[in-house]
Amino acid sequence: LFFPEEVLNRHLAPLFSRNGLPQGHDFDQPSLCRAKIMPLSMNVTSRGRWVDAILFLLFLAVGLGLASPGIRAPFILDDQIRIVENLDIRSLKDLPRKLVYPYGPYPVYTRNDPSRPLVSLTYALNYHFGKLNPLGYHLFDVLTHIGVAFLIYLYLGAVFRRLGVGGSRAAALVVSLYFLCHPVLFGTVMYA
């Protein structure tokens, strides 16, 4: 598992001394604790946090720039059935019952798909706040995609640092920007 750096620094770092041994350990008895505990993320300096913040703004700019031509596009294809004609998303009342229900013998296309409750939940929340304005649905999807791409950057950066890969931040940035910009993925994101 990889823990966010703040969790490591705030909660776990006080438990260990500089050499990785528990505080209060009798250092004259080396047989009690031979393994040095290596944190999952290296200490990131405040400069590293600034770089990450600037890179997050880069992710926002690239993602919103890519989305700008289609962000105001109307609902298309099955959006008409899954969103516009779907009565289950019109009210947040009894939402758990509307999100997951038993399949019937015949498919009902104007209801939520019970195998996709998270998608139906986002549709219901989008409808609650913006009714049938496609901008809200598209914007939510794009911001979620940008957030996932940035989390991939953070995760890969931690993995690469742990593995000792030189240029770990640059490698993580290239892979995560590729994920953000790939036409197959971004086309799917723009389709509400």
C-alpha cells in the first residue's frame, strides 16, 4: 500500500527515529530490530508540493482545453433514454432503492441500470443540481477524468521513487498526461 505523504509524516514518522528503528528501542541490542523500515514515499519538500500544485493546474488547463469544444454539446444516443427520460434520477428520495433493484424479465431502458449504481448516482446528483443542462454532466465527467489522471501521476511518482527510477516525476507526468489526453479515453469522458 502507498499512503499519502501527509499520513506518513503526520502519523507514522513520530513512531520512528532517523534510522528507522522504533523510538525507545535499546540500540545496544541490534538483534531485536535488524530491518530498517523504509517509508513508502520519500519526504517531499515544500518545493515538491509547489511543483505538484503547478502540475495540477497544468492538468486542469489541458483537460479543460481538450473539453472546451464539446463541453456544451447536447445529449446524444442513449443519453436521451438514460438521462432525459429516466424518472429515477428526478428525485433523491428513495435513492438507494432506485439505484439497485432486481432485474425483471424484460429490460426497462428508462430506468437506472442496476448494475451501474455509481453512474446512476452521478446522474441523480447532476439532475438535482442542474436538471437537464448537459454542461453539468459533461463538466463533472471531465473534472473526474482530470482528477483520476492527476492521481495516476501522484501514484506513479511514488512507485517510481520507491523503485529508484531516475526522473520519476517526469516519467509519471508523461504517462498520466497520456492517460488524460488519449482520444479513446477522452472521447468516452465527453459522452455523458
